[in-house]
Amino acid sequence: MRSLTILLIIFYIFYLFNSSVNGQLGKCQRVNTKQDFKLDNYLGVWYEIARFDSSFEKNGICSKANYTINPSDSSKIIVTNSEYINGQYSQAIGEAYCPHPEQDPAKLLVSFGHQPFAGPYWVVDTDYKTYSMVFSCVNILGVYHIEYAWILARQPSLNTNLLTDIMSRWKSLDVDISKFKLTKQVNCQQP
Ligand SMILES: *[C@@H]1O[C@H](CO)[C@@H](O)[C@H](O)[C@H]1NC(C)=O
């Protein structure tokens, strides 16, 4: 009886993960990040072109991020995410840092005030001036994982051929591209 209860709880947790966040059985796939990543070249504004659909980001349009060096601690990056949710301007300020700048310069951790832990922000590839491919995956108890991916661009739109190319690259990395939702980047008024 007791083990049945535990089993039901586990199934319920899987069900919750599947319905609200991008949870999947198994461990995070191995994804290489950009070699010789130069954080300095990556700073500034990035527009969200596509993202994994998630409940906590629903309806957000005109989403963009601004990465700047923290003037009082140059090892930290201030992350300013902004978007419009149901017509309302919304801003979230977080902090990012690179735990192993020598070995893994493209593997950052990002945290926002309301979150209890920092989430991975891995730059899979970028040319710094046009596009960026960002991956985030967390293993849960070794049996489950939650993953997200983003396509960012320096401009609010991305060339269709380049976008197609990026999608096929995600696919070759075993990332389920059917989970990508294009982010609306039109009719964005400034606050
Ligand atoms: C990005 O943030 C920096 C530092 O706060 C600010 O000076 C700059 O104007 C911001 N850029 C945009 C486009 O919001």
C-alpha cells in the first residue's frame, strides 16, 4: 500500500512536470558549448526569437534581455529581462556568473530574486553579432530532466534561412524542436 502511494506520487510529479514544464525521462543530453566563448562580446541586448514553451513564460511577447557587467563586481553580470504579458510591461532583474571561466567559459548560471536556485545558461553557439543558441537542462534525481532552449538575436527578427539552419542544428543536438514557439516581436511599444 505504502509503495503504491509512493508510486502514485512519483507519477503525479511526472505528470505535473510534463504538463507545466518541459520535463522528460532520462538524463540531460550531452550538449557541447561554444569553445573560446568571449563573454565581453556577448554582453548587450538580445531579442528572443524562439523559446521552449513553458507555463511561466506564457503570453510574453517582445521578450528581450540586456546583459551588462555589474559595476561593483566585474565577475557578475546583471541580467535585465523584459517583455509584455497581456499588454503589461514586465521586467525581471537577475544575476549571472560563470563558475568555471577557464574550463567552461560558455556555461553560465543565472538566478532571479524569486527563484531559490540558479539555473544553467549554456551558450551552445553564437557569432555575437547575429544569433545565439542557449540551452538549459537540469537533472532531477538521475531519472528525470527539465530542459529549455532559446534562440536569441541581436535584432528583433532573424533571417529565415539562418533560423532554419539553427533549428536543424538544435535537432542534430537531440533537442526536440517541436517545443520551440516563436516569440512575437512586432508592435512592441517602449515603456
Ligand atoms: C542595458 O543596460 C545598461 C546598463 O543598465 C544600460 O545602460 C543600457 O541602456 C541598456 N540597454 C538597453 C537597450 O536597454
